[in-house]
Amino acid sequence: MSGHSKWANIKRKKEATDAQRGKIFTKIGRELAIAVRHGGDNPEANSTLRDAIAKAKANNMPNDTIERIIKKAAGALDSVNYEELVYEGYGPGGVAIIVEATSDNRNRTSSDIRHLFDKSGGSLGETGCVMWMFDRKGVLVVDRDAVDIDEDDMLMIALEAGAEDLITQDDAYEIRTAPEDFASVRDTLEKQGIPFISAQLELIPKVTVSPDVEAARKVLNLIDKLDDHDDVQNVYHNMEIPPELEELEE
């Protein structure tokens, strides 16, 4: 998820990864397979695959598992039938939500996503209805406890690597890049021994909204249900999480 309390969201996703690692690996496996289908099995020549591999490693997927998925996808390109889908809509309180999914059955997935929105008091919209509220950025999250680097030094390291910005949270550094610079920045920082909790292209809200606590609670419930759907890869929103709920999230 993307939103106001990024690190709280990252921790929340990390906990889910620990509890449901098999499901997370399945979703990342789809991304790897789709990347191979679009650009081949050589990450040096396929930036999409290179990004998917980075995401897999950030989620602690074993290297042999990554290699096995890539080889399987490369040997069965015709049988990789997953389609990439994007849904846009609003949750309770006017919160903009974007859902990225992969599916082998568009009608089933669309019906499921629409049902989840409707049941939560939200609504799906037309393509482009909320996408304009977001920018796509490369996002690399570094656990501050895992590196002995202060904020000023990390900023200089990130900028010298080609990053656009550094956002410092209590427990993490969030490094943002232009989409086209993401791979080179990631590679440069990796060579310097900097580990990532998360490394992927994300949608970052340009503006945020602040619903009341009850609406925010409904939005978080909707996001949880979307995240839990087998076909959903990523969920983005532009909600400022109320302090009362942010404390619970952490």
C-alpha cells in the first residue's frame, strides 16, 4: 500500500508476508512469469524482469525459487496466460484506490473486485478516474536499524546514485526515484551493500484525503480484503491514516 504512513504500511505488509509467505511468493511468481513473457528471461536485457527479481529478493524469495520460476516461464511461454489488470475507484470517505492485478480470468477477477468495493461502501470507476492523482515512482525502503548511516549521509548517497528524494521515517529511509532511474539507483546502492526491505515501482499520491476514523477503518478493511485476494498484486490509496488507527497499524 502507499499512503501517509509508509513505514507503518510496510511493516504491516511485512507481517503479512511472514504469516502468508506462500501466497506472497505465488503473487511474485506471477510477476516474474509475466515479465518473462513480455521481454524474455535475461534480466540484463529485460528491465521489467530485473525489477520483479528485485521485488522477489526484497521479500526474501530464495534465489533457486526465482531461477526455477524464470526457467519454467521461459520454457512455457505459450501457457503463461495471466493478464495484467488495473482497477480504479473510490473507497469510503472519498479515498482514491488503485488495484493492480494479474488474472487468468478477467471476468472472475473484475466481478470479485467490484463486489469487494461495493460491499465496503466504495465504488469502481472508469479507467483514469483516479490515476491522475498518483505519480509512478521507484521506491526503495531501507531499515534504519540495518545500516549505520545517518540521515545526511544517506541523502548524499541516494542523490549521488541518481535518486530524486529521501524521506526519513522513525525506523526507515524511503528512497524515491524516477521510474527510468529505479534500476540503476537500486543496482548502485546494492553494490554499496545497502539492503532493502522493499524495492519496486509504486504509485505515490500527489494529494491525500483525511476521512474520519470510521471511514478510514472501512478503507483499511477494504484494502485488507483486496490484498488478500489471490489475483491482486498491489493496492494503492491516497488516505491520511488517522493517528488513532495509525497507532494500531504499528
